[in-house]
Amino acid sequence: MDIAMEELVPIVGKLAEQYTAYEHTSMPYEKAEQLMQAVLYCIHEAELSGQGGAVADGKVTAQQLYEAGLACVEEKARQALGLYNKVSLSFSHYGNQCLYDTMVKGLPEFFRWYDMKFCPQDTKLTLDYPVLKDISGYMGIDKIYEFLLCIQMEQAFLGMFPEGYVKGVLVRHGSQYEDMVVNLCEAVLADVAGHVLAGRPLSKGRLAEEGCQAIQRLWEQSGIEGMKHRLDSAPELFAQMGSDGCSGLPEYLSGALEDILVRIGTAAEHGMLHRLF
């Protein structure tokens, strides 16, 4: 919703006084702009919670809406920290340095220094580990919370398989995977999909020439749609994805799975499946 500038300026002014501890000193333009963005961020949070219409109806002031939004930010930060602690209990980075640095080094520093009052819109972290969901449109604690939801789902998916299997797949994906900026979940999902398409259990190990030939035949007979139908009807792939800790996982993986099917189809078209598996 639109709030007139004359309603925002007093809120920013009060925030500036608190920032300078009520000392009558000049404030750089950049800092004043930061405080304005802090106010707008909190108001946006209040709107997301459904309170925005109250201002338009004259039931609450912009100041009250800002305060409600700040409370929302504080609650979201509390939830995000709780989610981080929950994920950390069984977290494994599988040797990948990027995931380790983001989760074990970066996020604790974020929670330590996150400024909910004067700069709630700042994420501070670059979040280098690439999750499978586009979170570029989020800011501040919202972005951190969405990132942690993604990590929770990825850890749940990877936790369905023995750690040795996951690391084996990652080594085949890239011998230096420990130092690569790569999504671990996508690499494992591709290998699992390959086994399902070939009709070969994971316990049999890496797909050999026979498995690649089975996928090749499936593609020649029914194309991408046939492969998609095989995956959709495969209980061994999705059986556990509705269990505790995996809510929303099939939807989260769906985009990556579509890309994987395209890559498999392209490889089959050129007789290069052995390069994937």
C-alpha cells in the first residue's frame, strides 16, 4: 500500500534520534536513507501479515503499522534462529566447503550481528551456496528464513540415503566437489532419477553400460514424457518425501527434476548417457 512521505518522515526522525542516542549531530544522507529503508521494510512486513488495510481504513497510524512490522521482524528472526538450530542438529555438509562456510561460519555471524531495528533489510551474507529456489527477491531476515527452509528440505532429501552413497555421487559429479559451488541435492537427485529410469536399485551401485542402455531404450520408445511418467510413478523416488521434515520437498525438487530430464534426454539423443552416469 502507499503511505504518504509526510507520514514516514516523523517515523524516520524518531529512529534517527534513537540511532544517535538523542545527540543533535548531523547524519549522513546514506545513513538516513538506510533508516528510511528500515522503516519501509518493517511496514512491508506488517502488510505481509495482513495489517496493511488498517491504515487505509484509518484504524491505525503509519507509526503503529511500523511498530507492528518491527514486531513481525523480531518474530521472524526468532523463528529463523530456531529453524537454524533445528537444522544444525543433524546437519552434514558432505565435505563441501561452500555449504560448510555458509551454514557453520556465515549464518551464526548473521544472527550475532543482525540489526533488527536500524537495518532489518540487510541480509549481510552473500549466501554463496546455491539452493534450488530463487530467493533473490527476498531481503533481510526473510531471505535468511527462506534459505534455511531450502537447506532443511535438502538435508531431509540427502538424509534419505547413506552418506557413502551421497559422497560417491558427488565425487563422480566433480572430483573436486569439496571446493565447488554446486548444489549437492541436484547431483544426487540426478543419479537417483537415472537409477529409476534404468530400473536399477541404488544398492547395485553406479549405473553401468547396461543401465545407460536401458535409459536409451526408454527415451527412444517414449521420449521425455515417457521418462517423466516413469519418475512420477516411481515409489522408490518419492515414497519418503511426504514424511516428517520433508513437507514441500517434491515441489522444491520439481524444477531441478525437469532440468535433469532435459539433460538426460539430450544425452540420450546424442548417445552420451555414459557422460552423465
